[in-house]
Amino acid sequence: MAARGRHAGDRLEARMVGREDRAGGGVEQFVRWIPGVGAQRGCAPRGGRGARARRLEPRRRGKPEARDCANRRRLGPAPMKPRVSRISFEEIVLVGLLALSPVVFSRRTAEVFEVPKAAVLLTAALILLWRGLASQLETIRRLTPVAWLRTMPSRVVSMARGDPLGASVGIFLASAVASTFASPNPVQSFYGAPDSFAGLSVGVATAIVYFASRAASAGRPDSLVRFATAAGLAGAVAATYGLLQIAGLDPMAWSRTATFGREMRIFATLGHPNHLGAYLSMTIPLMIWLAARARGGLRRWAWILVAMSSVIVLAATLSRGAWIGIAAAGTAWIFLHLLSRRRSQSPPRGRHPSRSVRIAALAAVALLVFGASAVLLRHSPIGTNLLTRVRQIASLRAPTTQSRILIWQAGMRMARDHPVRGVGLDAFGIAFPRYRPLEYWKVEWGFTPTKAHNEAIQILATQGVPGAVAGLLVVLCAGYVVWRCVRRGEASVRAAAIPAGASLVAFLIQDLTSFTVAALGALAAALAGWLSAASPRLQPALAEPRVLKSGRKPWALGIAGIPVLVLFAQVVIVPIRAQIAEAVALHTRSEGAAHFQALRRAASLAPWNSTYQNSLGLSLLTQALAERNQTFRRGLLRDARAAGERAIQMEPENGYYRSNLGQIEAGQAALTPPDASTQDVRAAFAQAVARDSVNAEILDQAGQTLIQLGSVGEGRGLILRSARLYPGLAQPLAILGSLALAQNRWSDAADTLTLAIRGLWWGDDAARAVTATNLSVASLALGRNEEARRAAEMALEIEPANRDAQENLRLALARLRDGAGSARGTP
């Protein structure tokens, strides 16, 4: 009888009661499960979902129990203890992920920051996958495999109806899978390209975080509090490290950093100032919300100070995208707050006297903190560049803005040529050389971007139009669930949805000038999962059989753990071991045996990574050129050629790999008897130039190698082409000057080498030292001893151990002492 009286929305409660009814619990047990009634045993509720249970109320007025119920209604509900929400295992994993992914890094891996963060994300996702697989195995055992497969369509339809955002995420993943198979290197697209690490495995892991967050949190505000606290604490750690870097107190020395105005930009634990700024722009709204809802004054002020410190560090990152993102988050907060107030039916509360005092105290502390930070920034190197960076926000002439625009144009051309599946997931860097604009080389020299620095263009270029449409669908569905939470959710949900929505807005806006990394993607997925679960549904999901809500048995956990452990070894352990081996190679001399062994180990661990094979080939070439024994040299060159050909087989469109193969074949052509012909060398360089036609490095390398092989006219033509493309570039002028020097054309050599010294070297100090030495030789031959002295001293400033420069300086000084300043002759 009790089951007939239940409301349609109380299926779960009634299902749980059914066991007690059969055990003899009767009507009282059913009433105990109705919300708000458990504290008043035997009393019917006034309305709402339990209104139909009024028939259970005793009807005889004279009965004491009925009179007690009436008195309780007049006096109001009896006080109840606050319900403490238990945290599930899945929530613990998610909280750990959000707390660790932004702060973990390791100097034992070649990529210090993103590889450990991606490993944390993948590990957490695999743990969540393990639990999900175990649950499904138990469900299959109860239903039988045939019944499980038969109910799958209804469950998929139910998920799509109840979770449109999750359905759009699934569509996006399907597009990513298709683009992975279309990639020129599908295995690398699965693991992620070097210096990108955003392959299919990371995309699937981020999606798992979303679905786990949705299922584990169930839209409860206290779950969002846990997520926000974990992210806020990670942001506090990153901000603290950033403050140390601002003050010049970084305990670690870093070699590869982003700079602005020759000053290092702070990056803290995120590895890059843009990523640090993006993460802080996402966590600052959460910190403010945690401060606003904190009960204790100490906790409130702690979050306020953390938020203010994060704002200071955010400003010091000089990240324009993050600045725009936090501004957009603030605007979204105001808009969502106004939208929530329209939904609220409660009358406005009057201003409490102590509230004004708290606001005044907060304003005073804010002014104090910002004043101290202004002084700190003013006396730091960052302060001199802050105003310049602000002016560049809307400037199209800023070098970084020009670089971004050129990359975006190349990405749009990729999408035009590959509209269906794109150039391949995470294969932007592989395809970019063919689309490299001439102007981009003038801005960024030899840099090849692996990202479009705009997530929308990145998806359009690598996944085609279907991927872009799926990505847009994800954004629209995310905005829709935020709107539903704010407009139709309960008061606690509305209050929590505002900072979560503002954080997602910051993530979206900054991604238009940057790209997603593991820490940002994990936080965005967790917030989106909570919002989706908290959003009121348009229509209820289809009812599932009771057996689908089964637990996880030990046998199911054991069986599910087998494939998960295999995946863990393949997608986490193996890439990390390869990264450690690469780090060893980077910290050893290129001609040493340790360098060679480390590269060979990295290449064997990650056979999909073409850069390892290319680096291995160059290392073997370096050893071969230093080897005097012809037999050993021949063997080293053969191994180098095999490694270079393997790299080309993985990435046939890479011009650098073909140019390096040309160098290796040039070494083989110099053997007696030769293992390669001059025609082989020409063919390799021709294919390299065809794939990267405006690459000055390839043109210079090809021209110089052909000149050394005796094809002077052909090589000189390539060098002249490079010089015409880039008039201010130093390297082609230096090669032409050295060619004139070898031909004893002293005057032409001196003039050309002087122009080269004044040109743009883009940090190529070794080549500049050689050019200065050659200029000293030409000047000595012309009797320009003072110019020879200055050129030799310049070479020694760069390379103090340069013996040729030392000898030229000694000769120039001797001539100057002897008064031979105007004498001409051969040095």
C-alpha cells in the first residue's frame, strides 16, 4: 500500500523502503524516508512531495499522537542535526587530482612541468576507470551479458537526455578518435606530440574526470566546496612560488624560460606564465566564493589574502589572455548574480550594522595588500614591463600578437585543406611547416609551434569541421547548464553555480589566445561535471533496472584492474621513462657515449616519437665526424642514416628530418668508397626545401653542405635565396662571406662578413664567433689590422678558447706594434 502512495520522483526512496516493508517495517519505515518527516514520527507533511502521505496521519482527534502532531505543526519543525555528506572514493581521487596537478613537477624529466602533470591526470583517470569497469562487470554478472547489451541503447538514450553536455563530450571524443586515425603519426597522436602532450589519451582522461565528477558529486554544493578548496590550495601554492620569483628568491635555477624585455616572466609551478595566469584566473572566483561562505573569520581572511596574492601574481605574469580572462570572469559573475536574484523570491535583507564594518575592514586590507604589491612590483624587473604589456593588449604591432595572427592564419589554411578530419589530432606542429608564412620566420626565427595558440582554431585545424562543431556544442551545453543552475536551481546550487560558471568563462576566454594543459583541463572538467549534475533536468532519465545500481565486488575490482594496470604501464610509466632518458641525454655531451645510450633507450621506449630517432641520427653523425677510423666511421654513418630514415618514415612531411638525412648522406659520400652519392644528397635537400620552402635554416644547411661537396654554384644559389628572403638575417651572409674567403676574394669577404656581424643572429653565438674569426682573417689579408684586432676580440668574447681567434689577435697586435697598419698581404 505504501508503494502506491509514493510520488513519481520518490522511486529511489521507495525502492529502498521496499526491503524494510517486506521485513515487517510497515508504514512507519516508508514515512521515515519522506524528506522532512523522519524527525516527526507518524506525522504527515504539510505539502510538497510528501503531500499524498497525509492519509497516513491518525484521524481520531482524541488520540494523543494526533494532538502532538498538531502542536508540532504550530511550533514548527523540530530541530534536526545537520546532515554530513560523506565523501566517496571517487571524490577523494578528484580532490587529489585538483590539488596535485597544478603543483607537481619533476626535474628528472626532459619536460619538467607538463609531463608530470599529465601523468597525474592519466593516473587519476585510470583509477576512476577501474572503479567504473568494476561496477559494469558486476552489473553484467547480475543482468547477463545479453541483457546488458540489450539495455545499452536505452541507457545511452537516458544519458543523452539527462546529460546533454556529456553527450556533446562523447561526440567530441568520437571526432578526436577519427582525427587520430587520420594523423600522419597515429600513435603519436594517441600519446601526444612532443612539447604538446595533448593526445587522445589526455583527452579521454579529461572526459573521464568530467563523468566521474558528475556521478560522484551528484550536484551537491559540498562537493563543489571540496573541489574549489583543492583548486584554491593549489592556486595558493602556485601564487606563493610566484611571489618568491617576483622577489628574486626562487630556490631553483631555470634555463629555458619565457622572457619579456630580456627579463624572465614568472611561471611558478605551471611551467609557463600564460598557464600560471590562466590557472589563477580560474581559481580566483572560487577563492572569493570560499571566502564569502566561510563561517570562521580566520578562514575567511585567509582566503581573501590568498585571492589578493593571486591577483598580484596574475598581474606579474604579463599574460594578456589571462588578464582578459579574469575580467570576463568578473563580468560573468555579475551577470550570473543578477540572473540568480531574478530567480530568488525572498525579500531583500536589510544591511546589518556589522556588515559595513566588515566591508570597510576588507577594503582597508585590500588597499594595504595592493599598495605593498605595487611597491614590490615597482622595484622588480617586472614593474618596468607591466605598463608596456598593458598597452599591447589592443596593439596589433606587438611581436607576440603578430606571431599569434600568423599562426592562426596557418591553422585556418590547414582547416581549408583538411575540412573533414583535420591534419590529425595534436599534429599541428607536423603540418605547420608546409603552411609556414614568410612573415612568421621574421618574427619567430626557427620556431615551429606545436599549438595554434587558440583552442578553437586548434580544434578546427586538427579535427576538421566536425570536431569544431562538437567543440562548439560542448561550449553551448556548458553555458546552458550554468544558466539552468542559476535560474532554476535551489538557493545553495545557485550560489555555487555563480563562481563555477565564472571560472569556466575565464577558462574559455583565455583559451582563445592560448591552449589547454592538464591542470586547466582537469579543473574545467570537474567544474563542468558538477554543474551538469546540479542542473535541473528538462525531462527525467529513463528508469533503469534496480540491478544496474549494484556495488563493486572484489572479484570485479580484480578483473577490472588487469587492463587498467596494462594501460597505466603504457600511457604513464613508459612515457615517463622515455622522458627521464631524454633528460639524461640533454645533460650529457652530444659526442659522449652516455648521450648516445640515453637517446637509444628513449627511442626504444617511445618508438612513436620521431624526435628521438632524429636526435639519435644527429648524435651518431657527430660521433662519426669525430671518428678517425674509416671502418668505425662507416658503421656510425650507416646507423645514423637508418635512424634518420626511421624518423622520416614516422613524419614524412618534416623538412628538418630530410635536411638532416642530407647531412648524413653527405658524410657517407665523403667516404672511400662512398656509401652515398652526391645525387642522394641533392635529392634529400630538394625534398626538405619542398616541404618547408621558406625555412632559412634548411636553405642554409643545404647550401653549405652542397658547397662542401663541390657543388658550389647550386649551393650558392640556395644561400642567395635565403639572403633575398631575409635581408637582415646574419647566417646566409656569413656563409657567403666564408665562401668568398675560401676563394681568396678578401675584399668581398670582409664586406660580406661585416654585414653578417651586424645582422640578426637569433642567439646563434657559435656561428657569430666563427664569423668574427673569419672577418679577422680577411682584415689581416687586407692589412686592416685594427679591424682584425676588434674582430678577433669579438670572437674571443664569445669563445675564449678559440685558438684561431687567439692567433689572429696576436698577429694583429704584433703588426700594430710594428706600425704595419696599412700593409696588405696574406695572413
